[in-house]
Amino acid sequence: MHLFFDLDNTLWDFDLNSYNVLNTLFSDLNLEHKLHVKFDAFFSFYKKKNDELWYLYYKKQIQKSELRYKRFYDSLLHFGSNDLELSKLLSEEYVRISPYSKALKPGAIETLETLSKHHSLHIITNGFKEVQNIKIDNCGLRNYFQEIIISEEHGYTKPHIEIFRLAENRADADKSECVMIGDNWISDIEGAIGAGWKAVFYKMNEKALFAHKNLQEIAHLNELQELF
Ligand SMILES: [Mg+2]
């Protein structure tokens, strides 16, 4: 089989890494004092805003540069500051530091180690190329994968069918032998099912939104070793 993994929150623990980096920046820049808010409240607003802006980015309604500072600018605004310079500083520092964070999802390396003995492993990620390449190298992930497909390099993002067709070509695989493993219901699961692939929805605390003959669910990466 050809197993295509999503990167953020499927292998690389995006939520945990992002929490830790922003927590450090929040305290270095003395934001609790400036904004009169505790970090956890700031972070939960930021996370919601970040998801909303990524969704607009997928729909090609905003550009990368706008996404990057606006998630911070809108969060600062929400907590009563309209400091554009501060939002740009937060954005630059966050993008500079966070790719070097190393937390992976539980069981990631053991699972890749085992699966790579019997299957071809690949990555399809919607992130930005300079960031995603650092994460992949810095966490020792690169050698497990044959094809690493970063949406920004191709002009297509998941869930658009073009990126799945491109992935089949790159891996020299038929869709009947392709599986997408990811945590995002729309981009990973609906995208893959729509492309005629199998899909594995990986989320600790969420259930699939519909049942489908090509869909399986896991709560821990180790379960992949029993599925494939
Ligand atoms: Mg993801």
C-alpha cells in the first residue's frame, strides 16, 4: 500500500508545539500585563482565529502573508490592542521559532518504523514549504518517506482533488492502493474519499462525521500497525 500521512497534528504535534512557543513569546513580550489576559484565554482565541483564517486561505480568499499576521492582529484586537507592529513581531517570531519544536504525536516514530518495512510512506501537507521542511528534518522524519508533497509548492491544497492526483503520479500508485491518514475531516478525509482513496481519521477525542466503506478511525497512531 501507499500510505500518505498528513504532517500537522498527525505526526508533528502542532497544537502542543504551538502552545509552547506562543506561551514563551507571550511571557517574553509581557503580554499578560499588556493585554490583561492569561495565556490560556489568549491561546484559545488565537487557535479559533487561526483555524478560521486557514479555512479562508484554503478557499483562496486570503494570501499567506495576510494569514500570518492577521491571526495575531485579530487576537490582539479582541483583547483590546490595535498594535499592528506587535502582531507582525509575534508573527515573525512564531514562524521563525516554531518549526524547530520537536514534539511528535504519541507513537509516531515506532509506527513509521514498523509501517515502513511493508509499505511506501509519503506525506501530503498543506503547510508552507520553508516551515514544513524544517519540521520534517529537525524531527528525523525525512528518511521514512519517499514523496513529501507540500501544497504550497504545487499551488493546490487538500481537499482539492488535484493534489491527490498529483500524489498518485509522484508515488506511481493507483488510487486503489492509496490511503490518506490525517486529523482534518475536510482536507484529509473528505479530500481523500472524494479522490477515491481510502482514509484513516486520526483524532483522539472526535468521531467521524459519517460512515463510509473506505473510512476507518483511530485514536492512537499505534493502531495503524494493526490496520496495515
Ligand atoms: Mg493536520
